[in-house]
Amino acid sequence: MAELIIISTLNGVLYGMLLFLMASGLTLIFSMMGVLNFAHASFYMLGAFLGFQISQWAGFIPALFLAPLIAGGIGALVERYGLRTVHKNGHVAELLFTFGLAFIIEEVIQMIWGKLSVDYRVPTWLDFPAFTIYATNYPAYKTFMLVFSIAIFIGLIYLLTRTRAGLIIQASLTHPNMVGMLGHNVPRVFMLVFGLGTALAAIAGVIAGAAYVTQSNMAALLGPILFVVVVVGGLGSLWGAFVASLLIGLLQTFAIASDWSLNKFFGDFITPTRGTLLFDVWTVTIAQIGPILPYLLLVLVLIFRPTGLFGTRET
Amino acid sequence: MMNLIKSLGIWIAAAILIVILPYVFPSGASITTMCLMGIMIIFALSYNMLLGQSGMLSFGHAVYYGLAAFVTAHTINWAIKSGVPLPLPLIPVAGAVTGLIFGIIFGSVSTKRAGTAFAMISLGLAELVYSSSLILRSFFGGEEGISADRTKLIRFFGYNFGPQIQVYYLIAAWCLLCVILMYAITRTPLGRMCNAVRENPERVEFVGYNPQLVRYIAFSLAGLFAGVAGSLAAINIELAQASFVGAAQSGAVLLAAYIGGVAFFVGPVLGAILVTYLSLTLSDFSEIWVLYFGILFVVIIMFAPYGLSGLLMMHAQFWRGPLGSRLARFGRLFGAYLVAAVPALIMLGGAILFIEMIHHVAQKGAEGANMHFLRRNYITINTHSVLPWIGGIVAMIGGFFAFRLSWPTVANAWHKALLDAQRSGA
């Protein structure tokens, strides 16, 4: 039991940190432009595929740096030539634009890499068990992922709170006009933040793609969970996104490891007939409803705490 | 009285059109296509009750469509099994009730909010229902779904709805009924309040209405009509599958409504017809037609936010004055369009060639260098030689710049036509 808890916690924190790499960019972009970028998970996917391709050609380390750079560049171009054009048509048009973009990115990836998963593997020099807890070997690559994403997290906090660039970004969040008056190019700040956010998602893609499955449906699977994270955390709150990422990471990891069901506890008292709706509900395990839990959390949060956990504004 | 005749006239014309369409396009494939179009028209219009009429962007409208489809399949099976004399044409009522009930349930959660939050809740609810469909197997039937044999029901005036043409008339009748009802709703005070809530919910509150309640009612009614559409879809293919409640289905209706144009009542109808037609025909030409579809969607969002119906309505202002001058005006305008269309088509052709070649090399490199352009045998392109690549890129980029050069011509012609129309209108 203790073994299960420790391993699940490690995996949960790891998954949570990956979610945060994406959610941080998403929430920064949202608080700046008021656009919930539907295509954010698509940039994560793009990062994974670019990482796969570059690591095939040049190795993992170049992929780790080049793939986010390319994806971030594409993101910046999307902001400059796409979102900015649509902006005048209002928020619904912007949201729909990113929805269409997600559609296009998925199709382009299918067009180039196909619908099946690609063979993106952990680099051989990281493919060994790092340490052993009870009887479970914990892979070195997952340790690397954890350390790397925490390093990025600290770097991001440092950038936003301790540097001049971060100061301008933070000021542009709340007082874009004033920042413009002071002579900064606010549209360019927006473009760079969009590029930065998508690059962060791409980093998550590069490192997660090798550990999990790199397939053209990964954006569609992850995208909705990402929205849950930013809405539960509170739209626009970086700190909230962090807490919600860890919360959902742990929630999903622990759910997968659990085989509890109503039947397990009450099966001795009540046994519904096989093939009825009640039987389905009765025998479903926590592991099976794992994928639903984030959405349940979303609906509950929106009903009882519309601002999200740490949000200041009503969504 | 004249107005009544005029407005009735449109619906009578639509009814006549529906009746004679199978005689104009009698082939089996076109009947099937028209069935799908009819279903999509109801679905897209119901979606537009949210997006176009009330300003609610939903990413989960397929929930009501899909759940109604499942209830329909179960209702048919139940009626057959228990011998209840329920004819097929009444079955969509079950779908409508299902859509309405789930609209009331989910609407009570989601319509408290508007804007981005509403969109997110609709997405969350849709994922919730879709994920549940994999768990609640007795209702959703797992991978294979729930099938239902529509012909085993009690006959309706001797029709057993085995042949597709009978199903066509069933769908067409329901489609016309729903379109009339949805149009009528836009004319009621409720429909007007929906528009007001879309434009300015705060003001609506000031004049004493509850915008949440207005959204709630609109949402529930949209669920009802989506339920009819889903029910007809299940009747049409005699099957309800988990994909009916999926994100792709929600995306399809959003695309259809938006491409057609959400600002006008007729927009989603056009969109539904076009999107259904394209999704059935484009796949014959290219394996990656969905990509072109996505690009079309983004182009419309960027450059024609009112969709196809918006583009058509922009031309309505030129249709005034004596008939001769109307035709002359349109002739000059379309002449300018033609000037712009030539480079635009070159650009498009180059881009399609380029994309198809990438697709061929990436996905079918093993099949050899030769690619059948647009899947037809009359143009074969050697993807290993440099020439087609250069040709594609040059056509794409050169076409774009030539296209841009033609914009002033179009703008000029537009301006002249506008001046001309204003003069003859006055």
C-alpha cells in the first residue's frame, strides 16, 4: 500500500507538472488577450511530433531545444497573422479561430506522420531504472522529466517576477494601454507571450511524447483536461493553474491505481442483475471512471465556486 | 393578409421543393445524401438557436443529438418487443422529449454563465457524457452501439419505411416542421429576448428580464430540436453509436452553422447542405479532405465572419432598381470577381498540389513516386522530380501576390456598384 501511494504520488506530481507546463502558457495567454486558446494542446502535440522527428535526425538534446523553438515560432506567427486579424470580430470568433486551428494542426500531423502512433522512445542514455522503491523500479527518464519540468517552472517564476521582461508582461496583463503609453510595443509583447506559451506546451510535448504515446489524437485527449485545469484553478491565475494541475495529476493517477467499486463494498448486500443500468453503475471501478473525474470536478467547481479555486474574476 | 400569403408562400414553396426533389435526383446516392442534409439542417438550426440567436458558443451540442438517438433506438426496440402500436413517424417525438429533458438538466448547470465559461462547461459536459458512454454499456451498447430495425414497427398507412425514399419523406416532413417551428420561435417575444441577451445581457436585466432564464429556455428548446435531429439520424441508419455524442459530432454542427453563417436564419440551412455535400464528395478526391475543410473554416472565420449567407446578403443591396440595371450592375461586379478568381484559383491549385505531394511522400512513399492527383487517373505526378514541387510553390506564392493585386479592382467595382445601387434606389 505504501509502495502504491509513493509511486502514484510521484507519477501524479509528474503528470501534474506536465499539465502545468501547458496550463501556465494557456493561462498567461488567457489573462493577456482574453482568449482561451483551444489549440494549446495541439502545440503540445506538435512539440511531441517535432521532438520525435528531430531526435530521429539529430538526437534527443537538439530536439529538446529545437522543437519548442519551432513550435513557439509557429505560435507567434499564428498570433501575428491569425488571431490579430480575428480580434476585431470578438471573443467568439477568436475562440472559434483557435478551434479551427486545432483541427488543422491535427490534420497536418496526420497528413505527415499518419494516424498511428510513432515510435518515439526514451533516449537510450536515460533508459535505466534510477532508483528502487520497495519492489518498483522508477525509470530515470521519469526522474529527468520531473526535474526538468520543475526547473522550467522555477525559471518561469523567475522570468515573470524578477526580470524586466516579466515586469512588462505582468504590467501588460492589467494595464496594456499604460504600458503602451510608456513606449513598449504591446502587440509585440502579446505575440511573444503567445510564442512563449506555445513553446512551453511544446516542451511538455517533447518530454512527455517519449514517455507516453505520441499519436495524432493526443491533443484531443488532453485538450479538454487542460481547460479543466485552468478553469478549476481560476482563469488567469498562474498559482491556481499550478495547484489545479497537481490536483488533477494526482486525482487521475490515484484513480487509475484503484479498483474500488460499489460492488466491492456493498456487493455482499445487493447484487444487481447483469445487463441492467444499475449493474453497470454498481460494478464500475474508480479506475474506469478516472477519465470522467476531471470533468465532474469542473462541473462542481463551476456550480459552487465559479471563480475557480484561486481566480479573482468570474469566468 | 398579403403578408400572410407571402410568408406562407415561402413555406409552401419549400414543401413543394421537398416533394419534387427525389424526382429531380432519383438516384439512391442522392436520396441518401438528401436524408443526411435534412437531419443536418435541423441539427444546425437548433445549434444556431444557441450561437446565432442567443450568443452561446457550445462545444457539446451533440450530447442532446446523441442521447436522443440512443433513446430512439431503445424506443423502437421496446415497441417491437412489447408490441405497442407505435408507428415510425411518431418516434422522433421520443427524441424530442429526450433532448428537451437533457437540455433542462444540463442547461440548469451551464446557462447560468455566458461567454467563455459557458463554452467550457458545454465542453466538460460533453466529455462527461462521452466518457460515460464507454462505461454504461447497457444503455450505450459499448463499441457496436444499439441497433434498431425500423421496418419491424407497426405499418403507417401501409408504409413500412424499408425503402430509403420513404425515410426521405419522413425526414423531410420532420425537417420542414422543425424549420417552421424554429423560425416561428425567432418571431416570438422569446426569440427577440434571446437576441437581446446575446447583444447586451446587462440591459436585459435592467428592463426586468432574467437573462439566465432566457438562455435556459433557449438552451432547452435547442436541446429539443437537436433531439429530433438525433432521433432521425438513428432512424436513418438504424443504429445509435457512441460517436453520436462525441466531440467530432459537436464540431461538425458548429462548422456547419458557422460556415453557413450564424447571423441569418437561413445561414445554417445553407451550411448544413454544403457541409454534408462536401463531406460526402470531397473524400472521393482526397484522403486529407478534412484538412481542406478545416482551412475553409478558418478562412471563413478570418475573412467572412458572417459566413456564406452573410456574403449572399451583402449582395442583396445591389438588387434594386430596374431589372436591366440590376443585371448590368451584377455583370460588372462579377466581371471584377472573375479577374480576382483566376489568380485565386492558381494559388489554390498550387497549394493543393503542394499539400497533396507532401501527403503522398510522407504517407505513401512506399507506393512509388507517382501520385494520382486528386485520386483521378488523368493527372499523374512524379513526386520525386523537382519540377512539380517548384511548380506548386510558384503557383501558390505567385498566385497569392497576383490575387492581392486584384483586390483593388474588386474593391473599386464594389464601390461603383454600391453608388449605382444607391442612385437607382433613390
